[in-house]
Amino acid sequence: MTPQEEIEELIARVAMGDRKAFQRLYERTSAKLFGVCLRVLKSQALAEEVLQEVFLRIWNRAGQYRANGYSPMTWLITVTRNAAVDRLRQLARQGHVADVDDLAGRLADPGPGPEAQTVARDEARLLNECLAELPPNRAEMVRGAYLDGASYADLAAATGVKLNTVRTWLRRSLMQLRECLSS
């Protein structure tokens, strides 16, 4: 059983009022959900308090979860983030958050936005297409050196090719990649 299937089963059992499944779900997910609370709230005490509320919501709303191919952790994280954001908004209304910029900074997703993700995917696709034009052993060396962080000496030892030859192949491969990427 995959971790996703296990969590889905635990949520289904929680929906039926199974306390042991609830305890197991807490053990399997509370650390990650606490991290979500802490990232939004920036306060351990508030994060602990909101996490308790989250698990109360999960106990009461487990029947609303529907296995639909999405990760059950996505549902749990969404419930958690929404609870943390609700608490931040409540604190802002009560004047406990310093200012709107502070609130906005806590709510902002630090990850790349949709446009940046699309650009990164396109660039990765183009790079993979250009790597496919290299001889397979050279493409693997480029991946090893520049994506996996292997040293030239490591590559030479792994392939049985002389160190100077590895350097030459990598330099030529990079020139070919540069030409491919710029066209």
C-alpha cells in the first residue's frame, strides 16, 4: 500500500469515527501540517494551537474528503493552510499583526508563480531536447557534471576516460548545447 493509499484509508476510517485511525493519521501527518502552520504564522505557540483546530476540523470533516486521484496530503495541507490564514486574518482584525504588509508577507507563497513555472518547464524541455542531440555518453557526462555536481575526476573514474579527455568532451558539449539553446 502506498503512503497516499494509506492516508486515504485512514481518512475514510476517521470519517466513520475510528479513533485509532485518527491517532495514526495524526502520527503520519502532524509534523508536515505543523510546518505549514509555522510557515504561515511564524509563531510556535500559534502554530500548535491552529494545528489542534486543524485536527478537530479533520475529525469533523473527514467525510467531505473524496479520493479523486489527488494526494490526500493536498487536502490536509489545504485545510491546514486555510486554518492558519484564517487565524492570521483574525489577528489582523484584532490589531495583533503589525501591519498589512506583514500580513501579506506571511500569506505570500514564496515559490515561483505560474508564469515562472511555465518558463522553467519550457527551458527544461528545450535543454532536454538539446541534450538528446549529444552522443549519449557525453549527455550523461554533462548531466553528471552540471546537474548532479560530479567532479571531472569522478566522471573520469566512472567512465574510464582520461581526465583531459573528459574536460575536452565537456567543453565541446557545452559549446554544442549553447549553440542549440540559442537557435
